Amino acid sequence: MDFEDTPEEAAYRAQVRGWLEKNAHSIPPGTRVGVTESKAWQKVKAAAGYAAITWPKEYGGMGGTSMQNVIYGQEESQYNLPGNVFLIGVGMAMPMLMVHGSPEQKQRYIQPALYGDEVWCQLFSEPGAGSDLAGVRSRAEKDGDDWVVNGHKIWTSGGHYSDLAILVVRTDPNVAKHKGLTFFVVDMQTPGIRVERIKQISGQSHFNEVYLENVRIPDTNRIGAIGDGWKVALTVLMNERSAVGNIFMNVGVDELIRLARDVELGDGPAIANAAVRERIADWHVQTQGLKYIRLRSLTALSKGITPGPESSVTKAVSAPRRQDLAAFAMELMDMGGIIHDRQIVPYRAAFEDDWLYAPGIRIAGGTDEILKNIIAERVLKLPGDVRVDTDRPFSDLPTGR
Amino acid sequence: MDFEDTPEEAAYRAQVRGWLEKNAHSIPPGTRVGVTESKAWQKVKAAAGYAAITWPKEYGGMGGTSMQNVIYGQEESQYNLPGNVFLIGVGMAMPMLMVHGSPEQKQRYIQPALYGDEVWCQLFSEPGAGSDLAGVRSRAEKDGDDWVVNGHKIWTSGGHYSDLAILVVRTDPNVAKHKGLTFFVVDMQTPGIRVERIKQISGQSHFNEVYLENVRIPDTNRIGAIGDGWKVALTVLMNERSAVGNIFMNVGVDELIRLARDVELGDGPAIANAAVRERIADWHVQTQGLKYIRLRSLTALSKGITPGPESSVTKAVSAPRRQDLAAFAMELMDMGGIIHDRQIVPYRAAFEDDWLYAPGIRIAGGTDEILKNIIAERVLKLPGDVRVDTDRPFSDLPTGR
Amino acid sequence: MNFDFSDDQKLLKDQARKFLTDKSSLKVVRHILDTDETYAKDVWKGIVELGWTGTAIPEAYGGIGLGHLELCVIAEELGRSLAPVPFSSSVYLATEALLIAGSEEQKQKYLPALAAGEMIGTLALSEGTQAATPKTMKVSFDGGKVKGVKMPVPDGDIANFAIVVVKTGGGADEKSVSLAIVDLTGAGVTRSPLKTLDPTHNLSTVTFDNAPGQLLGAQGGGWAVLQQVLDRAAVLVAFEQVGGADACLNMAKEYALNRYAFGRPIASFQAIKHKLADMYIKNELARSNSYYGAWALSTNAPDLAAAAAGSRVAATEAFNFAAKENIQTHGGMGFTWEFDCHLYYRRAKWLSLSLGSHLSWKDKLVSELEKRNAA
Amino acid sequence: MNFDFSDDQKLLKDQARKFLTDKSSLKVVRHILDTDETYAKDVWKGIVELGWTGTAIPEAYGGIGLGHLELCVIAEELGRSLAPVPFSSSVYLATEALLIAGSEEQKQKYLPALAAGEMIGTLALSEGTQAATPKTMKVSFDGGKVKGVKMPVPDGDIANFAIVVVKTGGGADEKSVSLAIVDLTGAGVTRSPLKTLDPTHNLSTVTFDNAPGQLLGAQGGGWAVLQQVLDRAAVLVAFEQVGGADACLNMAKEYALNRYAFGRPIASFQAIKHKLADMYIKNELARSNSYYGAWALSTNAPDLAAAAAGSRVAATEAFNFAAKENIQTHGGMGFTWEFDCHLYYRRAKWLSLSLGSHLSWKDKLVSELEKRNAA
């Protein structure tokens, strides 16, 4: 038991480091960069094979292992580089195309995505279909060689700067819900597509709503057979789970310890208060536990074993913990904890930011409740919930108001 | 807003007090009394009408209000009197008979139950049918004018000293589960009935298992129509809920405060430790909350309004709290908390007793989970769980192993 | 047994709810959220006209001399509606402090004006991002002048005057604390709105630069009066929290009944059912503790300090839980600006911090229990 | 990255599980529960034959010189099986104390005998129903004689000798604490089994009436050695807890899959699914923290104290939760003597108390974090 690379891993890490030293240039602090810079960096990576380490070489990848991919990520994270806007295209859509796409589709899309020439987004969720994605109601109807799509998609990251989208819509409402879906690629410049920002309670806008009004999509953009949309979408969703696992924490236990040292409660510094200490201890073992769960799956990966659904555990623990920790830090600041002015509040109000941001984290990419269902069903192999929606025509299902 | 009796209540309380002063005689400490003494005291109460305050006068009751019943209970609890073994007979079975019994059945059973001549128990739950009572599998088959019952009942309080029982059994397994049940009265002396004590993890035995082997019950003992057993049982269960509400606590927050004063943690008396104080505060507000919930429903009762399902809230809060509080008190005693010798451990090991007893409290009379369902469905009017067992023959239902 | 509000009090409550539903809808709250306005002036005007500001002020001082039980039912409805008005500052804090510690002259000067809504008062206690204690406080009162910065001051940009918790003398003990009444519109006072997590409620930085003030109560007696004021306010704020928590439960329930997933209302899944049951349980515990607090407040019971702390602890727990799990029940829509869930999430947090932290009230509660259990 | 046990260690673990399943089934545990026997002698004999008692003892002292990672995998299986043997007292406590603080002579005398199972040792620390601290402890060591009562002493009725935590000198600080080795079969020692909540594990009252003892380590250095011993034992006990918690999750899962209510397995209800998911989450957090503890223990890492406390805090949380919710999942059957759930409930509690309370370990963990974060 140790935390060291195997000889092969060490060699790969050295190779990556050498390449990054030559090719990666950290953005100077304070500089703002955008999609243009992201695309430029992607082109450099793609040319060297690092943009798709695990892809087969025939598609421009490196034919490498998942562990090599992790090592590259660890090393790249030492640099302050342009944001990666290719997670959906390179991480999810292209792997799906490799399985379900026609030769022409692969030919058309894979290289431009890999080299950062085209950015992709995902048109899956709808206002009425989130956890229950197969319940999408956006309709596509055949009209000659085209499909005409009408509907309303939501939670689309990067919708406003993406060139292409993967889209799941209902082509037949008169069959069971999972049978009536079809999967498409759509050009985001197509007339009838309108992208609007969603304002979150934090005041930020990380997501878009996308309205589709008589959007014409040629049948050649269809992926897989008519009615096979759910099967195709599942390929994408499998890759999504592994992408979402790592959640960035602004502030955590270390900051809480320092805050507790700095503020007074009624009877002394907060760090001397056993109720404060107990929470620090509890959150620390959670943090450590998640860290070592990750190292255990990296070890499995290093041995060529595909890790299990531990990213569900990570999110199920860290999202509510983030909310609770932030709320508690604010309590330590007493009435002043309500202040949201970065000049006044410790850590430039990072606890307060987290408190506003955490409710979204508990929901996006799988709610607390869905994650526990996933753990129960996929890890513990317990039965699924009773389904009342699978064996009758979609159009017969009740929908609420 | 006050905590006083209305003039009518005060008058009734005075009447009760006067009667109790004359007729109730506290058992001297250290004296052991049994069912004989309980029966004798019941006879005295019944003669005066206090054994069934809310019953109509025609059945030997006092025709009084629920509030009067509460007042009597409060006053009676000032005395140390023989245990009440008539809760099932007088509290549940006879009120059910008043609704569903034939004139002959009422004539036969009500007076002896009221006057304590016959003690009743309940043969409802089975090893495979607890929360899901309608899933009972004990069978009754018609044989001439009799029914022949075979089966296995469990969680029967007082089974070993009861004269009569109310019994729910399946008379038709080929119809839906709620339709195939029939309700009986059975004499506990009938050949084929065997009563065995169940040893709980606390080492005590508060319940029995009851085995029924070719037990012959005359059809005249049937209550209600064949197949109406569920409807009749519901009448009993409604009365059970209100009987279970009040849960006796051995030790609580006051004892925890005193314990925390007496024991040292690493750095001073436990009461000075904020993590200890926080738990005391949390459990105190729960205790107070339940107390004032009770006073609010007494107020409703006092105005003639039937209280809602607050006994579910009481049990849902107090059962897990009891387990947690006991476990925490044991932690305060450090390694010594494991000792279960009344001579050594504070409060004659009452915290340790509670810790062993609480798991049962979280289950008996409605598990934590069932209680939350009840609150969700009956108070908040949320939908029931999806049922897969109601619209096919009982005999087709899967049963596990 | 009569542990409930009277029929008259319930009628008052119904009227309050009706008025607030009508005049202070969440649209009004959003207007304060989205603009620079500090409070809803029309709603406040209506409240004054209804006499709520004088509910617990004796008729001799221009009030309507009802009492604190009446104030509790109003508070619950204010909490439910999130009404963006300086009611708690002016009524629970300033008015109560004057009733407890004001000289006859001070009462004559301020109480009728408070009752009539001609003046709005507040309490200035906090001095930044930690608990304000005799040890940590720095704002001084010397030679009739107040010096230092108070932050956040609730409704500090709205109030005409503040009761400022000040240090008199250099000690760090309770006897070094006094209360001073300061005209916030007068000389030596600068104030500016703070950016906070609950923009539906004004919070302010108030800087005193030798601002003239006069003592409220005895010099060195401020800490003791402050505790009494906070206890009394804790019961009233608890009713606001109970009202808010109840609103969250109702929102969550409505949404869960009407939102379908997997072909059925999400309210039919145990994960949601039990979440809402937990909300209900906490709300009932909060309500029942608060009823006891109301009784203790209205009768000035010896147990008031414990009853107040119990009300506050239970109500803080309930509203914080209900507000965050209401968002969770709403799923993705719950964390959009457009949905109203966050308004309650914000208010829940402010109320839980407003009179001092959850931990500090738990500590206070246990101190009271210790006194009671003293051998 | 190689954050896992080696193939050899996993093989040892499989063998341990096989041996214990075979020789130490819950029937064996129940035999100790229901009779006056203090431990399962046959199982102990088998354990000694397998060499487990000498796992971490160097070959020079008669051990097999494997190491603590091997001890961790054995501990997990002992925890899973609830094996009623004095392993933790003799191996995690007595052996570790001797390895840390024993003189060459003491090591020569005790370690080979411990490895060979000829002797069983224990640690006598607690003195009743509160934490044993330099301030609260009373058992004294003066002129080579130990005087006072230790209670509970794990495996005190079984062990041949105890390392007794004693006061030397009258102070109340850490420097007043020493360790003394006392022959429990010798003069001046009386012992009797205690009635406890975990009768599957011997706990004893040991009375020392001028019992002869010899110092282990320096006089006044006992508290520091004790902390090291407890840290090391905390990691090993954490593995027992992880094993026990895993057993509970498996029991609960099996039962929930096979128990039907309302026409379907109770494992299909979200209330049960999410309960078991919570168990799994806690178990995974405990296991991962404990792996780190194992690494720190096996490498004597500077971070050992924090790693040990983290292991213990997470593992105590996991096993206590799994044990009580396993009963709950079993419903009515769960609280019968006949079902095995209570065996785990009892053991979980004992393990959580055995090295000092949950709260005290949390406190210790934060003290370590403070050192690390010291400016």
C-alpha cells in the first residue's frame, strides 16, 4: 500500500510533464480568456493526442488507458489554462457517435470536435423531464426528408456558444415512453432555435433554456434508428456520470478551522467550542473519506479495473455537506454571516457564495434522492422503484399541471 | 391561552378526585400485584362508571367526553394502582363489537369485559404480516358449523393470561388480499392454541407468539360477514393508534443534564462541553414540543374536537430520540457506559436499559417508516405508495422466502 | 385546558393573512429584491393603519393595548408573507426595549410615535462578522456621544432612531455595556445599505462619529436589558419563522402533488413523502414550543428565558430545514431566480442569524435549564 | 497509485474469513452470550495456530514478522465474525504497548509468549463510568505495588497480565501517569466478570490490593505511551468496526430482499433503499479512512494520530449506524433475542466505547488538525 505511480505510470507522467512544459502556458492572473483561447489550446492538445487519450488511434486518439487520462488531468491542472468547453463533444457525444453513428456521421463530426473547431452542447432535459429524462415531450414530426422539431429544453450548459447539439425528442407519443424517442444532431444556427440564459438563485447563469420552434433537421442528422433514442441517450448518460464526479469546493474544512480560530463566540474563540469541533471532525472525515475513495478507484483504474459508481457516493455526500458547512460557517459569523460583500466577509464571502450555490449542486446532475436510488440499485442491487409508466402509451400518462 | 380547566372540567376533576380518594388505594412500594388485583380494581371502576367513561350508558359506560377520560387518567396516575390489562378488551375490542357485533355477541361479551371478568388479547400480526397486516396467511376453513383455524400469530401482549382474543384470518385466498379476511372471537382455552413467550433483545418478554393448530371456532363467534374481516379490523386499529400515543420515558433530558454534571470528559465536566450542551438543547426542545403538542390536542379535545394524528408525530420523534439519547448518555460514561449492572451505573442503568429497549419502540405499533407514511398520507394528504398487491388474488402474490 | 389562541386572536390572524395576501404578495417582495428600495412603503402604511405597530403598547402611550399574544399571530403572518417592512426592528426590538427600560419621558416621546408609525426604531448590536459580546464590542458611549461602527443594523437605513448597544467604561464584562438612544437622522450618523444574502430586508452599516445619544436604562445595565429584549423578540421572531416554515411546507406539497415524474406525482415517492413528513414534524415542534413561548411572553412568566430560547431553537431548525428542502423538492426549478423558493431560503437564514446564532441560543437554553435543575 | 492491500494480504484476508466462518460462526458467539464462558477457547487456539497473535511481532521476538497491514485485514474479519476471543486486548493493546515501551528484558519475556498464545495480555485503563484522565484516575503505583480498582478491563478475566495505567506521584497532569505490568494471576489481584451490554466479550472488574508490578517505560511517561497505543489500536479496531458494519449491511440487504410486504420486497421501498444506501455510504467513508489509517500505521507516518482518529471517528459512526438500522430493517424480528441483529448492536456499542468515547476522539482529531494548520 502506497501512493506512488507504477513504473509505467511514472514514465507516462514524465512524458506528459515534458510535453506540458513545452506547450502549456498558464494564463497570467487577472487575464480573461474565452472560447477562442479554449479552442486554440484544444487544437494543440489534439495534435499531440492529449485531447483524447483514451480514444482509439483510428479516431485521432492516443489509444491510452483511463489511468493515463487521469495522470494527464493531474498534470494539466498544475497550469492555469483556458476552460474546457469540449466535455460534451469530446467526452460524451463523440464516444456515443463511435458506437451509434454512421460512417458519414463519424467522418463529419469527430475530427472537428476533437480539434476544437466545433463546440457541442446537449439538449436533453426539459422543464417537465429532469430526473425522468425519458419523459421528454419535445416533438419531432417527419416532413419529407426532414424532421420538424417543437419543444423546450433546459439546463443546457454552453448553449449560447455551441455550434452543434445532441438532441433527444419524441417521435411517437403513442408507444411506451422509452420506445418513442429518437436521437439527432442539430446545428445550433438552425432557424427556430432560441437560447436564453437561466438566472440561478446565486445570480449567476450557468445554464440555458433552449426553445425549438419549427426547427428543421434533415433525417441524415438522425443517430440510430427511429425509436432508438433512449438506447443512444443511455450511452451519453453513462459517460456523463463519470464526468460529473469531481466537484470543486471553494472552501472547506481548512477554511472553517481558520474561521473558527478568528471569530469569538459568547465565551471564547469558536475553535475552543466542542460543538464547533465536532462538526469540523465530522466534515473532515467525510472529506478524507471521499479523497481516499477516489484514490481507491484510481488504484482500481491503475490495475485496469473500471471503477464503480463511487462518483454517486461523492456527490451524495459532498453536495449536502457543502450546504451545511457553509450555513454553519455563516452561523459562526453571527448576524454578520448574512453580509454578502466580498470586502467585508472572511474569504471574500466564499462561504456565503457556497450557501447560495449548494442548493443547485444538490440537484444538478442527479438529485440527492436519485443518487441514493442509484447506489441502492446499481451498487447494492436492490429492486427499482415500482414503475407505472413503462407499459402504456406515453400519451396516456398523467402529467400534472 | 392558559393551562387551566374550564369550570366544567374543574368540576369533573373534583368529582374524580373525591371518588379516587375514597376508592383508590396505592400499592405499597415493593409489593408485587398481578392480574387478580387488576381485575378487582377494574370491577370497582366499572361499578362507578369510570372503567368506560366515553362509552354510552346503555353499555355500562358513563356517556362522558374524551376530555373527561383524560382528566380521569391524569388523576388516576397519581396513584400506584394495578396494571391495566383491559386496554385491548375495553379500549379496542368492545368498541368494535358495539359497531360490528350482533345483539347476542354484545350481550355475551361487553359486560364481562367491562367488569374485568374476561381479559382480551389480539391475534392480528404474523411473522410475515406486520406493517402489512392485511397480508395475514393464517387460514380458517369452514367445517360444518365451525371454522378450523391453522396459523401462527405474533406480538400478542398478554396472550398467556387472556381469556378471549380477537382474531383476523384468511378465509379465501383466491380473492384480493383485503377481501378474503374474516374476523372472529376465540376462546383462548380452545384446544390447539399454544402460547409462547418471545424473548426480546432486552431479555424481557412483553409479547407472545400464538400457534393455532386445528383450532375449532363456532361460526357464531364470527364478527361481521365472511370476507369483511379487514373492515372490522380497521375499527380496532383506529382505536389502537390513539392508545399507543403516550410513551413512557424512563430517563430523559433532566437525567442527562444531571449525568453531564457528574461525569468528567477529557477537559472538565461534561455539562461544560458545547457538543453535550447542543444535544441537551435539541432533545429538550423535542421533549417540550411533544409536551405542547399534547396540550394543544387536549385543548382541541376540551372543545370537543377529535385530535388528529399527532400521536404519530409523538412516536416518530420520541422513539429514535430515546435511542439516541441513551446511546449518547452511555458515551458520556466512556468505557464504563457498557456496564449493565444496576449497582454500578448511574440511574440504576436506566440509560442502558433504554438503549436495549428503544429498538423495539422504533418498531412496535408502527415503524418509524410507517409513521412517516401515515403523516404524509393522512395529515399532508399525499398519495399512498404504489400498490401492486391489491387487485389480484392473494394466492398469486409473491411472498419471499 | 386552553392552550390555544382565543377566537378573537384567530380572527385577527385571519385578517392579517388576508391583508398581507392582498397587499404584500411575493411580487411586492420581489420588487424590494430587485430594486434599491429598502422596504414596501405602502404595506407599511397599511400595517400602521391597522394599528399593528401599537399592538402591545399600552393605550396610555398611544397604543391599542392588546398584548403579545396578538403580536404573535401577526408575526406568524408576517413571516408567512415575507413582508418587506421594518416591523421586527421597530416593534419587537425598539418598542420592547423602551417598554422595558425607558424613562417616563422616553416612553412619552417615542412610544406614541412608534405606535402611530411616525417613527421607526431599531436595535444596533452587531459589529461585524462575529458575536457581539461585552468582550468583542467596541462602539463606545462617552460624554453623551456614540463612536464606532455597527453592522449589520436591521432596517438601519429606514429607522429614525436606534437603540445602540454601547460600551461605557473600558471593561470587558457585562457591566461595561449600556444602551443609548441615537437619532439616526441627526449629526454624526452615516449609514449605507449592505449587500446581503437577504436583499428583501434592509440591513445597514451605521457609522457613529460622536453622534449624540441618551442612555436608555441605567449605565452598565445595558446587557441585562438587552437579554430581556432579545428573549422577547425571540418569541416573536419564532412566530415569523413558524409562518415561513409553514409557507415552505405548503409550497413543497403543492409542487410535489403537481409535478409528475415516472408517470406519477413525485409526492408519491417515499423519499419526498418522508421529507415532507420531516418538515411537518419540525414545524409542529416549532409551533408548539412557540405557543409556550407566547404564553410565557404574554404572562411575563419566570420561565420566559427558557421558553424563548426553546421557541427560537425549534423555529430556527424548522424554517432552515423547510426552506432548503423546499428548494430540493422543486428540483431544478427550485434554484432558479424565477421561482420563489429562494426568497424563503434567504429569509430563513436571516431570521436564524438575526438575534444571534443558533449555537448561542442553544447554549443559552441549557444555561436556563441548569438554573432550573440547580440542586 | 497503489492504495490497496496487496494480493498476499487479500489472500490472508480470504483465509481469515474462511477460518472464522468455519470455526467461529454466530453459534459460537451465542454460546458465549448464553453461558458463563468468557471466550471461545477453540477459536482462540486456532487463531494462535494460524500465527495471527504474532502477526506484527518481529521474528526476533517469536513473531512471524509480517506487519500491521496484515493485522488490519485480520481485524476486519474478526469484526465481521464477532469472534469472542481476547484478540484486541492481547494483540492491539498489550503487544503494541510492549513493542513501543518495553525494555529488552520485558520484550524477551512477554512477546514470544504473546505470539505463541502462551500468554494473553490486556490494558487496564478505565476506572468506572467516566473518561479516565490524569485528573480522574485514582489507581496508584507506589513502591512497586498497584492499588485500586480498574473497571471495565477488557478480557480481564482471561488475561495473564495487564498493562495498568497508574498514577505515580500525586499530580493531576499527564506527567503523573505511568504504566505498570501486573501479573493478574498473582498476589493482590481479584477479578470478577462484569454484567455488560455486550456479553459476547469479557469485561471485568479488577481490584489491585498492593499487587506487585513493574514499570513499562519511564515513570511519568505513561500518558504519552498510552496515546500511542490507543492511536495504533484505534486503526485496528476501526477495521473490526468496518467488518462489523459490512456484515450488518449484508444482513439488512438479504432480509430486505426476501421480506415481502404489500406484495413486494421491502427492499423496493425508497425508505429502505435509501436507508441501505446511507449505510453503504457510511461504510465506504469508514473503509477509506481506515485504509489511510492502515497506511499511516504500517509506515509509522507523522500523520498517524490524525489518521487514527479519522479512522476511528468514521468507523464508529458507520458501525453504530449500520447496527441500529439493521435492526430497524428487520422490523419486529430484529428486536428478538432469536435473530442475530442484536449481537452486532451490542458489539458496535462496545467497540465505540472501548478506546474512549466518540466525542473524545473527535476532539482529538481536531487537535491534530489544529497542529497541522498552525500558522
